[in-house]
Amino acid sequence: MKAMIEQEQLRMAQANKQSDNVKAWPDVDMVNSPPHYNQHGVECIDAIQAATDDGFQHYLQGNIIKYIWRYRYKNGKQDLEKAAWYLEKLIETYDES
């Protein structure tokens, strides 16, 4: 039980840190180009696509499900926008295959 409480406290601390980051970057588009997903000119999504090859569409599908699943409990509209972003990326990769 103590471990479960500690895990929940850690999750809440991480959620608070994320919301603090959004406040620190008020003019940043946290859906389409969050700065924490671009390091040294490499977009994280591009690295994931290169690493997963044929599994990339499954990765996108999983993220769509995740953001739709949690939108009512975590980030609301922003999570729906992220789900839409991943859906657009999935459609793009589907059209390319």
C-alpha cells in the first residue's frame, strides 16, 4: 500500500512539473512542436520512426488511444489535440505505405 501511495505522489509531482513547464513557455505550441521533443535539431518522432520501422504505425495508434483515454482526467483539450496530431501522422504514414 505504501508503494502505491508513493507512486501516486510521484505521478502527481510529475504532472505538476509538466503544468509548470507549460506556464514557463506560454507562447510555445505544446501540441505540434514542444521544445522538449527536439534536441540538437532531431525531432523525437523522427527518431522513433527510424527506430521502429514497420512498428511505427502501431506506436502512433497506441498514442492516439492513450490521449483519448486520458483527456477527461488530465489535460482536456490539449490531449484531444495530441490525439488528432498522432491521427494525422498515422494517416500520413498510411498514405505513404
